[in-house]
Amino acid sequence: MKKPSSKIREEIARLLDQLRAAETREAERIGRIALKAGIGEIEIEEAELQAAFEEIAGQFRGGSAAATPRKKPSGGRIGSETTSTLASGSGAGGPGEA
């Protein structure tokens, strides 16, 4: 028997709530780990940081992300230099940093 569209919409809404909750838990976990690693103290563009995270994810997935570094928006390569640009001010870190 087919489900009425109202039941399907209710199920979709419930699943979207579950997805949002799961994404929030994952973001909080990754955020805590990143802060512990000192990422909050680094001055870095968001796109550059995302590319570095994608490279790390590729390494853990067994991909070859390390063998093919991404390009920065400015045209340079992303590598260890992205983690060496520390912020000079104390306001660079996020709240709740230890």
C-alpha cells in the first residue's frame, strides 16, 4: 500500500531534524578537535582551510590527496605553510579555547 504524501512529508521532516542534529554533533566534535590542535590561532582563509581539511579527509579515506595538493585561491600550493601563519592577536581563537 502506498503512503499518502502527508506521511512522506512528515517522515522527511523527521529525517531532516535527525540530519541537522547529526551534523551539529559532528561539527562540535571536529571543532573541539581543531581547537585543541591550535587551528583557532591560525590566520587562514576559509577556502584554504577547507582545502586543507579535504586533503586530510582524503588521507584518512585512503585517497591520494597528499600526492595532488590543491591550489590556493592565489595560485600557490597548500601545504605545511598554511599551518605556520599564526595570528599575532589574542582574539584570533574561538570561544571556549583551552
